[in-house]
Amino acid sequence: MTAVDPTKDDKPKEYRCQYGDRAFRYHLCYLSGHKRASIKVHVHPNGQVQVDAPEGAGLPAIKAAVQRRARWILKHLDDIEERTRYVQPRQWVSGESQLYVGRRYVLKVIDDPDQRRVTCKLIGGQLRVQGKDLSRERTQKAVSQWYRDKALDVFGRRFKLMVDALPWTKAVPPWRIMEMQTQWGSCSPEGTVLLNSNLVKAPTRAIDYVILHELCHLQEHNHSLRFYGLLDRFMPEWRTVKEQLDGKADLLLDVSIR
């Protein structure tokens, strides 16, 4: 679903919701070109709450919808905080684990004074970063680039397989990757798909689910019953896959609560 930040009448982007003795803030986005869509509430893996509303929705109706979902929102925020309570920031040193298409590998940092150019390769059960004067920053940069390169390769192959299986897609649509902290993917009104490069750390079935989700938006650019019907038809178990993917967001995204 494509959303745009509310700018009409200089409305602020963030609002506050009070529920009992607790409160949370949420980011409001208006859905471009959708006047009859329902108001949707999303709790992103980093704890950011986003509310998508149709262009014609009034602020009182939006606030009332958020208030009705407040208990559900707070439960999700509590779950995220509990999952990430003991997550430590990466140090980018040997022994740390790295995920790739659902499998766990051990990071091996090799300081080689004779190798000026830093390399990153998957060898056996290790993700090896090798080069001269390897600081944490240089190691992180090398691993991040390795993930981006692998994401382009893996996503390209999964896109082709998924497009071949869907009746409304004749060719792979324009797509690109970006490292994001709040969503796995998106589809613009023009049909360009954006995927989170960190998704390459997830199992293949999860990657397929996100790609399918965005390709379904080429047919139904909303979250209508018809949209969910397409998901049900081509991946009946998508709800379980999504739940497992979102449950591992702290590991896949290196999430920190805002």
C-alpha cells in the first residue's frame, strides 16, 4: 500500500493516543488516490505505529479508529519491547552470527596486512571478512555490501519464479532494494516494487511471501478483500509465514526500539 504523509492544511505527522494510564504516538499517512479505503493501523518491527487513512477521512474519525485499536497496539508494543529487551548491538567481531536465507553463519574477521581491499565471502559455515586494518566500521560496510549483492541475486531469481506463477504478471516489474527499518517492501502506484535488502536474511518462503504481497498490489493496490483473496489463492499459509517473519524482525533488521 502506498501512502503519503499528511500535508494538507499543514497537519502534523504525529499524534498522541491516551489509553488508561498509558500513551503512545503514531504517524499518520493519507493514502493517495484512495477515498473509500478503510483506516489501517500498523505496528512496525521497530515499534513505530503507522496509521494509513483514505484521503477523505476526517481527523476525529481517524483518532476514534486508533482509540478502538489502542489495546491491540499496546500489546504489540509490549511484545516488541520484550523480544528486544536483551538484544545487544553488534560489535562486528569474530564469533557473531549472521543470517542468510534463513540459515545461520558465523562471522570470521581476518586482519590481513597484505590485503588492502576488504573482501567478504561465504565459505562453509563462515561469513569471512578479510583485509587490512579492519575496523568495526569497515567490517560492517563489507558485510552490508555483501548482503546487498546477494539480495539482488536472490530477489531477482525469486521474482522470476513468482511472476511465472501469477496470471496477471507477464514480466518482472521494475524493482530495487533499500535497507529499511519499518517495512519489508512496498509497491508504488506506478508499479515499482521496493524490497528491504535485509529480507535476504529470511527463509526463502518468507522472501516469496513479501514478493507475492507486492505483486498482488499490481492487481489490487489496496488491502481489500480481493487483495487478501489473491494471497490466499497463491500462498494459503501466508499468515503463518508473515507471523514468523515479523517475529524475527529484531534479528533480521537489527532492530532497536525508538
